Amino acid sequence: MVSAKLRIGIIGAGTTGVYLATLLARQGYQVDLFERSPHPRAEGCGILLVTAGMKALHEGNPQMCQKLINLGVAVKTFEFRNLRDQLVNLESVSYEENELPGLLVHRGAILNTLLEELPPNCLHLNAQFKSAIQSDQGVIAYFSDGSYWKGDLLIGSDGIYSKVREFVVPGVQPIYLGDIVWRGVVSDTIFCTDGNFMVYVRGRGIYGNFFDIGNGLTHWGFFIEKDQEKHEVGTPQPKNIAIPPEELAKLPERPRAIIESTPQDQISCRFSYDIDPLPQLYSGRILLLGDAAHAKSPTRARGMTAGFEDALALSHYLNSKTNVDEALEAFQAERMPIVHEYQRTSREVSRKIGRSHKKISTSSASK
């Protein structure tokens, strides 16, 4: 086992960073978790956490995993409908006894459950990462308020717009997937219930999805293709974040009413991006996890799952290898082929369902 005196800093208190911090703290490491916001960002919408992600949580902390199961609902059916509200396909999901389910749950429920596992004084808020330097003595991370942290291993779990990534693979730019996505959560006890996951399709693509996340709540997502203006390239969201009425009108009455009943301040709007597969996941004593390392199209629902898998794998290698360098090398050897496959296949699905991203080649996008 790598020495328990190891000082580990984690940038980004999203689900990946918090889960990793809980695992490493339980193994006895000195962990500091830094978040730029004044409070953990538990807002957000619904998540389909596939069985692989549930397994990564269960292996690391079975009691916490059970808490999450109690807060969400197991997915039971996938229902596909056209824009005339006609049923196209219905797939039922069954589980063996004691099998972990695919879980439909609010993102906030996941993050808050993870935060409960953090030890006192581990989380540092209002900590905006600025830069880092490495030497034979370790890593120093500097923050915008003039403070700094000094330790043995720095981990970037700060998302697709990662600042830490510049110190591992500089110059990475998010690649636009060709669509704008609106999401929301609304009270609903009639339309989408009992573990149902509904998808409204148009042509080869998805126009909207709706799924039960338990507690009388339904998550919805609405998607339209749009070319970006020059001033929008690389930005998180369009200047005009309102759903175009003419697009919303294409949905049948029932799902349209769900979206229209959502208060505007509870609707998020984002451009969809991914990044090209990185040539490495670490440099020296700086490592990337989650979306900072492999942000991907959401088409395979592997975003949060991949982050949980990363966290579990790293905790295992730090526990089983004799030094940090061996642990990082083993981690990269295992995880890089897996996350590259997630990225590749997620892009392929994006192309197949007709998004504008199909026109962009990996080579041209990375120039």
C-alpha cells in the first residue's frame, strides 16, 4: 500500500471528486477537496445511473449505495414514442434477486449522499484553482485568493472545462456535438411514473426524454439541433436560452404540458460537448478523472458511471501498489482503453441519431 501519509488534493467537488475523497479518506490518506463555488453544487436534474455505475458505488461503499437506491427508483421500462404519441417500442427491464438496478434518481440526491460520507474539514469551498507546479518534493496548487496547497498527488475532477487538464494535456478544446439540451425536474404523478423511461423520437434522433426519478418527480430533457454562431463557440450555453415555441409545439400534448409546467428558473440550458480522447491521463503527480479526463456524449449514459469507476480503480491501485508512480501507471493502463471506448462509441451513437456532430471528424476537430 502507498504510504497513508500521502497528501492528496482533489480539485472539483462534483460526484467523481466527492466519491474519490470518501474512498481515499477511509483508506487513511490525508485528503483535501477543493470546490470553487461557495457551496457544493447539488442542483441539477435526473440521472440514469446504469448498473456499472451502481456496481462501482456498491464495491466502494455498499451502505451508501443502498441509501441511494432508497432515494431513487429502479428503471423498469423503456418506452419509445413518435411525435404523434404513438408507441414505437416497449422494453421491459427485469432484475435477478439481489441484482443492482439501473437507477433513476436526482443528481442532487447522489451528491448529497456522497457528501454525508466526507470527513470533517476535508471540503474547502470558494477555492478557485489557478495553477500548479511540480518538483521532486511534490505538487503545489495555487488558488485565485492567493492561498495554496502542497502535497504528493493532485487530482483534477473539475469537469469538461477543467483547469487542471492544462497541466496534463494542454490546449484541449470541447467539441460541439451539434445540439442544445434543455433539462428540468417537475412534479408529476400521472404522466411518467413507476420507473418508466420515455423517449420521443424524430427520424433517427431523440427529440425529448422523460423519466421517473421517484418521490413524485419527473425529469425531462428536450433536444434540438442547431449550428453555433461564431460568438457561441466553446461557450456553455446559447445567448437566448428560451425553448423555441415552434420546436416545443412539435411534441404531443402530454409531454409538452410537462415541460410547460416547469418554472423557468428550474430549467437548465446547455450546448452538448465532448472532448477527443486524451493521449494520457496523468503527468508526473497530476492526474485527471471523470469529465476532466474523458467528457463524452450522453448517448450511452456513461458520464457519471465512468467517474465512479475511475475513483474506485484509483483507490484500489493506491491500496495495492508500493508507490504513487506504480499506482498511476497501473490506473492509466486499465482505465484509458475503457474510457476511450466509452468516448468513441458515444460519438458513434451521436452520429447515428442524426446530430450535426456526424459532420465533424475526430482529426479535424482536434486541429
